[in-house]
Amino acid sequence: MQGIDLQRKGKELAAELDYYVKSHFEQLVEQFVDCFSEYCNKIYEMQRQGRKGAIAYIHFSVLQTNILLKKHEIRLDAYDENWFLDYVECSDSYHVGEFYSYLEQYGDLVEELRKKSNGKTSLAEAQRRVFAESKLYLFYIAELIRAGMRKVVQTEAYQRIERAPCFVVCIGGYLDRFDILYKEDNTIKDSKEVRSYLQSKKKNFLVMRFLKI
């Protein structure tokens, strides 16, 4: 891809995104809280109707098809402890246009350069470039969700949904690897594990007292 410095342009767009997110962070967090709360209402209604059990996972799925179609959305799915084997669908979407509008500009530039390459750059190669660049944007989205969950957990919509003893909010590809953004673990621990944990804490406390830390 020649004629335009794609790497430089990518950095410029990333800098613009960084400035936008930092200057609108609280607003973006509130938008996320509203979106997630509405999704919790949907889950609760399905649970009230007996169509959905306790939720163990809420997964934000980044769909490559959405990126290619310039559809600025991330899919949400709620699963029980069976994870992807929970076949009772409970899906929604989280609008991320504020982030992906910059990625779209990058993708348009990649496509323009591909067309000018006279076949030297394949469509698949161009798409791989866009997908690789999208990982940077996903980092900002993930950090926003982490911050937003601290407020979501205080809402009535969230508190009234039935959650499994171990509940996770995560993000990644659809039916693919993921990163945990929020976790609640209220599982009953093995007594030996609890005893070992408490003993280690006691040892650390005694050492700290001895050293007067």
C-alpha cells in the first residue's frame, strides 16, 4: 500500500479517539450504564417468565462482520452455567459508534489503497489490517465497560437479575477466547483451601508485626 502513510494515519486516528474518550468519559460511561441496565431488564423479564435461569456469563462479542459492514455494534449474550451450550438465546447489542467511527475512517483508507494497488493487495489482506487495528479500539471499549460495571452493579436493574454463584462479564470474539472485565465469585470454597488461605494471611500479619511494617 503506497502513496499514503497508513501507519501514521492510524496513529493520528488513534490519538483522536484517545482525546475523545478522555474528554467524554463520564458521558460514555453513563451511556453504557443505560444500555446495560436495559439489557438487565430484558434478562429479568425472561427469568420472570421462566425462560431463563441464573446468569453465569454476559459476553460482549466483537463480530468481524459488523466491522466490515460498518455496523458499529457489539453483541451481548447472557448464558447460564452451560456457557455456549445454553441454547436459550438472550441477545442484545451495545452501540459503539463513538469508537468505531474512527476505525471506519481507517478501513475506508485501507480500501482506497487496496483499489489503487492494482491487485497487489488482496481483499483478505486489507481486511486483516482492519481487524488488527480494531484491537486498539477494543482496548478502549473494554476499559469503558470495566469502569461502567462499577456503576451498573449499584442499579436496581442489575441487582434484581438472578446470577450464578460465579458470575462473569467478558469480551472477545463470538464463540472465541475472551477477557474478563468483571467477576463476582460467591462459590463455597473447599474448607482446606479456606484454612490454607487464612493461615497464610495470619503468617503475613505476624511477619508484618515483627517487622513493624
